[in-house]
Amino acid sequence: MIALGSDHGGYGLKQHIRDYLDSHGLDYRDFGCMDESNCDYPVYAKAAAESVASGQCEKGIVICTTGIGISIAANKVCGIRCALCTDPLMAEMCRRHNDANMLALGAGIVGPNLAERIVEAFLTTEFEGGRHARRVGLITEMEH
């Protein structure tokens, strides 16, 4: 299960990502927002991130206009490693080396076609472990 969240600036791209997930038979839960009315991204980042941190959802995708604010907000939730990615290589590497469990996208930065490729890389790349596991462990220790 994939957690989704956006503010009004990311709503349109989130809808596109929903269609992409549907077309690939991937389950998701949409934590909002539900239209383009002005809203506050931390509310939706927190809801999506808490579902990932609790294990209710395996991974999460959050979207605002730049991806910056919503990624900062998601990373405030203990257990979240949310990476703002603007290309598929970043998405691949955040999974391979950092075991990122959430992806942030900027709807004003990446278009729908590029976003699909970024999401695909994020969802299909496995964590390498090894020396990277030690580093992720050091990050986790910083949360306590």
C-alpha cells in the first residue's frame, strides 16, 4: 500500500499519479487534499508519513508545488526518510543507498511523464543494504 498526500499545488499531479498507480494495479491510500482549494501541506504530509511510519503503508508519495515544504514536513515524523527527487536516478539512488520510504515531488518542477518515471524508479528499486545499512542506522539513531 502506498500513502499519497498533497496540497493544492500538488493536487493535479497527485491525481495523475493515482491514475498511474491504478493502471499498474498498485494499491494506495489518499490522505488528501481532495481538491484544489487552498490548504496547508503539513497536514497531508503528516497523515501520509504517519501511515508509513506505522507500517500501515509500505511507502509514500507526497507532492506540493516544489516538493520542498512537503518533504520537510514528512521528515519531521519519526521513522521517515523522505527524498525530494527531480529525476529517476535520484529516485533510484535514494532507495538503493538511503532506503528512503517516502518520495516527494514538485508539481511545478516535474511534469506528469517525468513524474511517472521517477515514481517507477522509486517503487521498483530495492535497498542495497551492506555499508549503506550502517549509515541508515546512524540516521535512525538521530531520531532518538
